[in-house]
Amino acid sequence: MPLFALIDCNNFFASCERVFNPRLNGKPVVVLSNNDGCIVARSNEAKALGIPMGAPYFQWRRLIEEHGVHVFSSNFALYGDMSRRVMDVLASFLPEECFEVYSVDEAFMNLDCLLRGDDYAANKEKILSFAEEVRRTVRQWTGIPVSIGIAPTKTLAKAANRMAKKNASANSIFACLDEATADTMLATMPVGDVWGVGRKLSEAYRAHSITTALDLKNAPEEWVRKRATVVGWRTQRELRGISCVRLESTNEHQHSILHSRSFRHAVTSLDQLHEAVASFTGRAAEKLRRLGLVCACVSVSVRTNRFSSADYFSNGGEAILPFPTDSTIDLVNAASMLVDRIAQEGQGYKKASVTLCELTPRNRVQTDIFSQPDTRHESIMHIMDTLNKRFGKDALHLAASGSSITGSRAGSHAWQGATDERSHRYTTHWGELKVVRAV
DNA sequence: TCTGGGGTCCTAGGACCC
DNA sequence: TCTGGGGTCCTAGGACCC
């Protein structure tokens, strides 16, 4: 029987900023999404001011300024690197097959690797002290605070993690090892907070007087299965302590790569739309090569402002490639033809996205007797990646991506974003290292 | 004025087969 | 007037996650 621990970084992006700027401790901090559009991370002090997750920045700006909240544009170079460090520390505690990186700031462990089927409830002290060691080590080695929830299923471990965060006396660790503890925990949890119950489902549940996680656990099984399909049924069984969601192996490759951006200003020129899509395709292709994958299809979609209902326009298209590739040149050509097909003149575009799909590992590509693996662009792509790694993003890029994408933080085209409040990339760029001065 | 980005999984329903 | 039954595969779109 598995026993899951969910390790979750507290207010992750805000905590990353604090590691390199300790003056922010105890102060309200928020981190914004791309283009400084939405609030995507909040320190506890910012949460206490009532600032919700995902809220548009402009709607909260006044309150943020009134309370002197510290505001940061997102700095994914920093957060990505900090995430890798945290995951490296966590991974060092267990064999690989007992560890799963679940998201940028969360990981699951299967503690059964340590306990080997022992009676978990009888080993509570041992489990808690292990968790405490994990928590302390991550904090000491990376500066990031984490909370840990422990339970026999992933869904219950998620709920236990929530308890660890909410309940200050729990010391950021909460273990739910028996049914009585689980029921007490679930009784105080709104059904919408259960992992896997989103907006739609929680509306449907509440309409049937299922308001807490405990209500869902005790609801008639056939009804749940009918209303919420096998997904909801699985969630219910997980709440009952029956593990239905396994630890995912980490060596499976992903199924799609998407790069999308909202534009700072509406783009009306099709030439500029082409540039933006070419640039996004280039980003996606870089990631594709970094992961050692090739793709067999590209899809592109574009849309105008979704918040102004009048004349909203969106369109998308997909192209199947003649053979799987990781060449930016081939992918940009395909994406560009799609733009010609889907875009209309005279629209003010606010967002474009490029998806690479049908991914396979480069070294496992199937060919038929009439075609050879495509290697035409192999060396130019290798040179491009090498130069860009050494001299910085976009040092070498296709002309199709536009001529002014290098260097500055905010480009000169309408489609390029601005990140006015980005902190330094302390851990990945030599020029932005933290400077320590002798007093 | 200003409203994010990157993923996965599941289902319904159509197309097609015998 | 009356028009079967059983199966697979694929895709678009919805819902969910962080």
C-alpha cells in the first residue's frame, strides 16, 4: 500500500524573490504574469489583504499601492532554476521510482519506499521526523519554505498539505494516517478545494447539497460516477483512502509543447502577426530540441481581445508535417502557412499560440523505405542553439521573427511584452549576480 | 488603458467497418 | 409504410491542474 507525501513550496514565486531580497520578509509581495497582466503569486501578507489568485493587476493596483505591496514582474529564469534546486534536494531523499515532480513547485513522494509496508499509524513519529528533515533541508539548502502533507492517497495528501498550510500549529507538516483523522480534516474542507473538483463540478455538487469534502466522500457512488464520470468517481475513492492515482514515472516524455503570448498592444498588421508566430515557433522548437524530441504536427491559433465581446474573432489551424522534425526552419514555414490560412486582415489581434504535437523522441523516429531521417538542418540548428546559449536568447534567429527581438527587455513591436518590475536573474546570468559589499 | 501560460485527461459523437 | 447490431478509431471541446 502506498503512502504519499506532497511537498509544496509556499507561495513559490514570492518566496523565490525573498530568498534574494530578505527585506521582503514579513512584507506583502505579489508576482505578476506575463505582460504584468495577472497576479499569479502572493505572500501570506498579500493574501491577508484579500488579493485573490489570478486577479487582473490593474483592478488591484490602487489597493496594492495604498498598502505598499511589493510588486514583481515574473522572472521565470529565476523561478525555473530555483525549482530545479528544490527538486534536486527532494530527489536526494528517495530512489528515483518513488519520486515525482508534479509541477514547478510541487512533488510527490511514495514513503512506502522507506517503510516497506509497515503499519503507518504505528510509525507516525518516524514519518513525521522524516518529513521534518526534508522540510528543514530544503529550507537550509535553497531558502524556500515548504509544507508537507502525508496520506495514503494523492488526493488525501493534497488535503493534508492544505491543513499543514492553514494550521500554524502543524509546523507546516500534517500527516493523515487513519480514517478518523481524514474525516475530521475533510469535514472542514469546501468541496471545491478538493483536488480534481473545479468550478463546474463544485457547482454541480453544491446543487446536490454536497458542500464539504466529507459530503463527497459519503455521497452515493453510482450518482457520483454518473454525474462526474470516472474522474469524479476516482476522486471519491481517493477520499475514501483507496489509492487510484499512481506516482507518475518521470521518464515519460510530454505530448505537446505550447508557446503562447498575449500582445502588449493589439496587432493589426499581418506582417507583425507573422513575425510573432515565427518567434513563438522558434521558442517552441528550441524547447523541442532541448528535450530531444521531434514533432509531426504544428497548430497555430490567433485571437482578438476576449474581454471585448463585440467583434470577437478567433481562429486556428493545424498542419501535418511530411516527416517529423525539430528544425526551426521547417516549423516556421509550416506555421507561417497556417497564419496565411487562418488570419483575417483588419482584426486587432491580442494573442497567438503555437503548439507542437505528436512528439516522439528523436532517436525513435519511424521512417519508411522511401524516406530517410531528415538531417538537412541538423547542423544549422546545432549552431543556432550553441550560439544562443553562449551569447543569449535570440543572438541568432530567423529573419522571419523580426529584426528587433534581441537585447532589450521590451521590444519595439506591438506584439512584444513588457516586464517593468522584473528582479535580477540571480542564479542564471553572470551580469545579474547578487553583489555583496563589505560594510 | 490594463485581463497569463503550459499542460493532461476524458467524453461524446461522427465516420467507418463488417 | 417498413431500414440492425456491434464494434473501432479519431477529433473537438470541455474540465481540470498548477
